[in-house]
Amino acid sequence: MTDRDLIMPSRRAMLGTAGRTLSLAGIAMVAGACTGVASKATADETDSDVQILNAAIALEHEGIAAYQIAATSGLLDPAVVDIGVTFQGHHKGHRDALVSAVQALGGVPAEAESLEHYATALDAASLTNQADVLKLALRLETGAANAYLGLIPALGTDYHQIAARMAGDEAYHAAILANALGEPIPVEPLIFG
Amino acid sequence: MTRALLRFCVLPSALWLLAGCGAPQTAPALTEPASEPPPAASTEINPPSMAIHISDQGEVSEAGTHEAGALIERGERVYQRQCGACHSLDQNRVGPMHRGVIGRAAGTVPGYRYSRALQGLDLVWTDETLDAWLQNPSQMARGTAMGFRLQDAADRAAVIAYLESVSE
């Protein structure tokens, strides 16, 4: 509920500007110059944007599945399950916002794979206790925060803020998980990115 | 000749950087007038590391193996933190699996659904092609699904060394 309230305004903002944003025109032109292929205007750029956003959707699908696998693993204290379900809700919100963006660009959003696929991909069979699960979640959340930060330069400027907000959410998750694992607070600044 | 010149130019600018970075925030409180201690400290730290950095370009020094080990370790950390949301060594996830990537043709991991852009990318992954890829994937293969860029050159070198170490 709360997630929705938080996500909706940005989604609306995204939809409103989707038509003229997310353009990778500069990059496409450079690529065209390098490969000798003439830059072919917006269809290519839009395709590129859709591809990149779909990779982010795939990342969110995996995150949602990871929390699902964790919550039903029987390895977690009930209080930890609650936190995991809340974090999973955030990832669903991210997925929904990204799906809307892809649709607004006329693309087809990436579908989720089966839970078994993710269990294999994440080697869920190797998880034997709560700390294992928390470490996996921390690894994924840290990676996701960094992934969004690294995507920003590839996205049109109007999308920078939403990508940064998602990175912020993932960093928040990572901090909670690191704290739960008793990890020391990083001494150096610029922890992510 | 050029090397000496480079060293000459780099050193002062490194010192300047040190002063520039350290000073604005900490100097008023910690360094006080900044008259005597900085030169001593910075001559100790800077000349060796800068000199090594410049003279070692492209060649393996005597200390090479040790440095290579440290580089690979750093690369593994970078890989986990920067690539780990999308890639694993042995599983296709958001992106394709990476073990053996050095020396492999782009877009050829079995069972991974590549974008058309990557399917059409006609090259083999080497130190050089990977470095260019990580700087800006879209520039190499317009329409690729990997938008992520690794901006830090040292991080790129480390992660490439790591991928090399798992590709042997």
C-alpha cells in the first residue's frame, strides 16, 4: 500500500515524459559512426531503451523470486520473513514502474521465469541457515544498487531520478541486511557505485 | 625521456590532488597551517606508486605475480559488487554466464537469449574488447540489453584480470 503511494507519482511522471526521453541518441550516433551504419533515428533508440529497461525488469523479477524462495525456505525467523516480504513489495513496485515505462515506449516487458529457474540460478540449494539467506540477499541488493547507478549514464536524463531512487531503495535494503549480519559500517564514503 | 617528463608532470599534480582532496574538508581541523608535514608525507607515498604506475604500463614487472594476485582479488570484489546483480560465473541470469569469457566469441553462451545487437556483434572477448565494452556497451553494440557501465578504469582492469583468471 505504502509502496504503491510512493511509486505512483514517479510512474506518472515517467509516463508523461516517456515519449521524448530515454533517448540514447548520442550513443546511437557514436555507434553508428563507429560501425559505419547510419544512425537510424528513434526506432533503434527506443529499442535500445526497451532492452536496457527489460534487463532491469529481469533483475527485479529475480529479486522478487529470491525473497519468495527465502520466505518459504523455512530457514528464517518470522520477524525476518516480515522484513523480507516488505522488501519484496518494494521490488514489485520497481517492477511495476519499469513495466509501465517499457509499455509506454511500445515495448514488451520481460516476463518472469519460473521459481525453479531462479532457485537454480541463485543456487538456493546451498542455503542452509538464516545467515546464508541474508548474505545472498545482501549480495543481490548491493549488486542491484550498483547496477542501477551504473545504468544511469545509459538512460535519458528524465529517467535518471527514477533509477537513482531505485538505487536508493536497494541501498536501504543492503544497509538493513548488513546490519542484521553484524557487518561493520563502511568507513570510506561513496559506498555504492 | 617522455617517461621522465611524465613523471615530472604527474608528481606535482599528484601533490596538488592530495592537497586538493585532503585540504578543503580536513585541513582546517587537522592539518593546521599545512606548512611542514605534507611534503614529507607525500614524498614518501607518491613517487614510488606514481613511478610504478607509469613505468609498468603494459609490461609485467618482477613484482608482477604478487601484483597480479592483488589485482585479481580486487577484481573479484568488483565483480561481486558491480556485476553480481546480473551475472554469475556459471549461471545464466539477467546476463550470460562468464566463466571462459576471455577468448570466447561474443553472444555465444548456450541457453542465453541475447539481444539481436549482441548476436550481431562479431568479435572475440579480449582484454581490449572487454575494456571497451565495460566503458560503454551501447557504443559497441547499439541496442544491447546491457546498459551498465563501469566508469573506473582501475576497476575495469581488475575485473578483466579476474575474468581472465576464471577463463583459463
